[in-house]
Amino acid sequence: MEQAQVYGFKMIHTDEMFEIMQKEHAILVDLRDAKSYREGHIKNARNLPYEQIAQWGKELPGHLCLVLYCGHGNLSLLAARRLRGRKGAVYTLVGGYEAYVRGGQ
């Protein structure tokens, strides 16, 4: 499994996500708004909207690994940049929820 290291976080594809989740006991974070989350999300994801990152970013223990995703992957890149420097690894899902739904990379 090879991940691209960019700006202190790693970009991953859908086929890598579940392996990382299991191996690193990462928290899966859905950055979309509550309405989008209710309409569909990846199983076991926690809805922590990007707009509230200043709050929840401080509340999550720094040693936990995070896998971030949004609708298309752009917002998760912004969030990963804001969260870099944590002790736990930060991953972002390339293509976001749309890539997951398509089942592709």
C-alpha cells in the first residue's frame, strides 16, 4: 500500500481506506454538513462538519489517526492541512464520498 505524502498528511484511495481503518484504528470523519451525512455516509463515519473544525479539532485526542472525507475531496484537503502536526496520522480520501459511492479510485 503506497500513499502520497503531501503537506504532512497522506492522500489515500478507497481501496486503502478500510485497511488503514482496521490497522491503525483510525477515526473516519465525514466533514460534510449534517443533511448530506443523513442522506448517505460511509459506515462508522462520525459527522464532524468542516465548519466546526476549530472546536472538534481540539477535542479529539492528538494521538488518534484520522481518515477525513468530504463530498469530492477538496474540503478534506483543507481540513488535513489544518490538522497536520498531530501525533496521529491524518489521511484524506481522494475523490471523497463520491469516489466511495462509485467504488473507484
